[in-house]
Amino acid sequence: MMRSSFHSAASLRRTLTLLAALAISVACSSEPDGPDRTIDIVDDVGAGEDAGDLDSGQPDADVSEPGDVDDDVEGPDADASMPDADADDPEVDEPDAEDPDASDAEEPDTDEPDVELPPTECDAATIDLGVLEAGANVVELGPGLDAVAGINACDSVAQSSSVIVRFELPADGVLSFDGEAIAVSLLQQPCSGVGGFCASEIGALNVIAGVPFYAAVARPDVETQLDVVYSPHQACEPVGQMTCVDASQLEACTTGFASIQVPIWVTSECPAGCENDACVGNSCDNPIVVEESISLQIRGEALSNTFDNFGAPNCVWDTPSEGRELVFQVENVQVGETIAVEIDDPLNFYRVSILSSCAQSAECLASDVPGAVMEFEASEAGTYFVVIDSDLDIPAAPEIRVEVLASSDI
């Protein structure tokens, strides 16, 4: 099965209160804009006409009765002796007590300061390196540091306490941890061992920049240091060039999990060996021979795209293949035996072809995108070829796990 394993208002109401007398004065004034004095401060000037009074030109009502004349002349106008109640009150606009905006305008809004929470156990145990520089980034360690228990994925220190080291990368590159007898795990979450893996058992890791990294480092019993070693990827050419480093490792100039856009030199393990500058199983020219069964893991960067049987007889593909392939040669298959192919890789889709000869134009005896398991029962004895071809060129899966077997016990 290709099992993926991680190597990886109120409207505005301003009510102006007008005194009743002011309203009356405006209504009764002959001046367009209202009187210059209050209307009820008026003196009778004698018989005949009231000069300057608003009823100018009209005979005084008091003159028609002689007895009243003396009274009017001798005595002041009753109105004049009485102060105008309205005159004592200045015309002042009072603020509307009901207007909620009036008080708000005087009190500017202010944000309350955030309440500072105390640091968590995880915060206290974290050493932040920031963005790594090329080369060794030194972390000083000792028994007095704060630590968190149970988050290290390395078996030897799984229950011990670990210091958390946080860092970021300026660009995609290669990462390793160098320290004497120090167990280091890379975490998927800042303070949890769920999904983490023991990085110190792997060695150099191809890593992608853009997210923070968290490493759980077993807290030592003595003062020591850990070197977080980072080197940026260097672009390579020509793309597709491969070289066997030794009998089991391949160096390839390729895109992949570590560098999706820029081709770089990537060193990968060849599970069935490295021959003629290619991993065994890379093509029909060097298939992986299966006598009974085989189970292996391989990185996509170690493979090439040299096979596409789109359009071949009985092959069910609707489009050409764009991805890399892995080729198996299953020998000594007997009539009635079943060839079973198990794949597990959630990051990719694979086309599985079972052929009697390893050629792009060969007829498909069976073909499918199984997702997990595909089985084929042999109707003839002989040798069969199994080609597992990635539908798209996404060599980003850290590893794929494949099991191929021929057995009559299925």
C-alpha cells in the first residue's frame, strides 16, 4: 500500500425653548424681524392718538369718555407700572437635556487596554530563534530551563520534558540538528506531540519556508548546546539529471517535496538499489523484480516521467499522464494466482496498469485508479508488469508505500 509517512433621534432633536412672551412679541410686532423692545412697555401720550404706539392713527378708546381722560393723564399706564415678567428672563437657549448626543460629544471614546494574560507553560518553555541564518544557529540548553513533558516523539525521551525551539526559514532549504546525544522532534503544533516525528533519527531534512517550525528538544541534565543547521536550496541544471551517489542513494536535479517550483539537488534513498544513475524501478528499463511479494517506500523525487500509455488498447485513461512512475516485474505467476497492488498516498492519484509486456503501447490487461487496492487474477502463467503512474506531476508526497504480491491465497 502506498502509505504516506511523513518525512514530512433618537434622531437629532435639538428643542429650542422659546418663552411665551417672545412668541407673542414676534407675532404682534410690525417690524419684519420682531420688536426692538418688548411690546407691553408702552406709555399713553395723551388724548387723541398714541404716538409711536402700534395702534397709531386710531383714536384713543379712553377719549370717548371724559371721565377717563383725567385718569389716563394723571395716572401712568397700569402696564408701565408692572414689569414685564418676560423682560426679566434673558432669551437663552438651554441645552436639550434629553439629547443623548450632547453628553457623548464631551466624552471622547477611549479603548480600554487589553488585559495581559500570564504566560502559559508552553510559552515559558519556548525559545524563539526568529528567522534562521545560513549555517549553525546555536541554542544554549541546560537543566534549569522551563520544559513541557510528553511532547517529544523520539522513543528514548518520549516521557521526558522538552524545551520548545521556535524558528522560521528565509527560504526553502535543508535543515538538520547537531548536538551530542540530544533528541529532537519536529512538531506539527506548538505544544503537542500529536503528528510529530523524531527528526534527529532522520538526519538532513528538505523543508519548505512560509510557516513557523517548532522543535521539541529533550532537556539535558548538563549545560550543552544544540546547533540548528540551515542551508538554502541552490538551483540546479539541467533538470532531470540523476547520479548514483552510491549503491543505494540517488542525487537528482528535480522539483519535489522540498522545492515545488525551483529545481534543486535532492538526495534520495533507492529502496531497491541505484544502478546506472537511476533508482531501480524508475522505468521499464530497470524494473523492480518481484518473485513473491515486496513492500517498499520511495520518494517521488527519485523517479522520472518516462511512461505514458494513454491511448493504448483497453487502458481506461481519458487524458495523458503527467506524473512519475514506478515499475515492477512480477515473475513466475501461475494461472489463478492474483496480483494485488496496494497503494496509500493521500496527496496523489495513481494509475495502475497490469501488462504482459512493459511498453507504452502494450494492451492493458487491467487498468484503474484504485485509490487503495487493485487485484488481477492471472489467466495465463508467466511474467507480468505493474506500472504505478502518478496522474499529475506532484512529487510532493514525502514518501509512497507500495506492496505488490502474487499469491493464490488472496
